[in-house]
Amino acid sequence: MPEGDSVWRAAKRLRPALEGKQLTGCDVRVPRFATVDLSGRTVDEIVTRGKHLLMRVGDATIHTHLKMEGEWHIYPPGARWRRPAYRARIVLSTKDAVVVGFSLGITEILARSEEDRVIGHLGPDLLGADWDPDEAVARLRSDPLRPVGLALLDQRNLAGIGNIFRSEACFMARVDPRTAVGDVADLHALIEHARILLTQSIRTQRHRSYVYGRARLPCPRCRTTIRKLDQSDSPSAERYVFICPKCQPAPT
Ligand SMILES: [Zn+2]
């Protein structure tokens, strides 16, 4: 599942291709919006909120979410695509570029005034200019019995953490993800670790994993064998979380 940093990076790549450019073509390959045509209009700006990407085009907004497998490609006009055409959900053309969103989990065209309906529920954005850690902690604490590993994934609490960074942030903060939110000694430190990891991932273009995906390998801090735990509260969610049982003592 792509995390906030993937979406942020996608937006950064898309901006030079689209912002301030007039659309010469707009092909939405989702039945409900197949007749929407924004060509002739100019893309005003591209913004991210958590894992959501919003392209503002006049009074319309193209709202997309990468979900599991989504990706954005930018091609010169006439170039061959590197993914099959049937996976394209939206194709936006300018005179200089063709931008294709493949396998997007959400593709919809909204009135700009409707944005709040799709992103209004989101908690503070870890990568946003208006990041508000106190608000994020207050939202996390509203459900004190919930395991913190699940609360961190809930985008209503704070937006941007996916399955990888919940494992990594809990490891950095030495918190077992099964710990109830109300029993985590320093939630501010925990989410600050998540923010730093996401920010580093954007800067370096890659993510060095401490525990995620490293089951049965030694902990980079204490050499104890890393364990993989099943932790999910919805059937569609990614389930596994990785911990060092010594660095992250189990809740009592
Ligand atoms: Zn350890």
C-alpha cells in the first residue's frame, strides 16, 4: 500500500507536466465519469492530502488514490506506454506530455466545492504544511483502548502512514504496536518518528527498512530475531506488522 510519501513524490513529478498547462485531451476511463471532458481547461494546481491526490482544474477537481497498485506515468506525446492500456484509469494530455494514471484505486471527478466530502474526514497530514501534532495526538487518544498499530493506520487520526511506516515508527519509538493507545508513554515521539521517516523517504527517494519485511532477520539495534505479527481490523487492510520483541516489549 503506497504511503503518504509515494503520493507526495507523484505530485512533485506531475506538477511540471501539468500545472499551468492547458489540457488538450482528457480521457476518463471509469464508466461513471467517462463523459466528463476537461479539455480546453487549465490545470491550476496539484495538491496532496495524506494519500489522496487532487488536481484542481477550474471549478473541477480530479480526485485519485493510488491504493494498492496505482501509479502515474508521464510520456512524450506518441510514446509507447510501459503499462497495458486497459489499466489506464485516466489520460490527461497537454501539447507537451501525456499523463496516465494506471490501476488507480479511486478516480473521480468532483466539483471543487465537493473536495471536503472526500478528504474532510482526514486527520492532520504528516507531510502537510499545516501538520498539527497536538491535533493528531488528540485524535489518537479519542480511542484509548485501540492498539496503536491500528490507530496509526486510521487516516482519520493522522494522514499519511501506511503499513510500512507503522512498523518502522513503532520500532524507532520502541513501542509494541499491540499496545493500547492510552498506554503509549509518548505518542508525540512516536508520530514524530513517522514524520521524520516519511520526510527522509521523500528526500532520499528510497526507504531503508529497519524491521518491515525483515522477519527472522536480526534486529539492527540488538540482534534479536525480528517477528512478524498479524494485526488488522479490516479484511481489506494489509495485516502484517514487524517488531523486535526485545526493543518493543509486549504490553502487559
Ligand atoms: Zn531489538
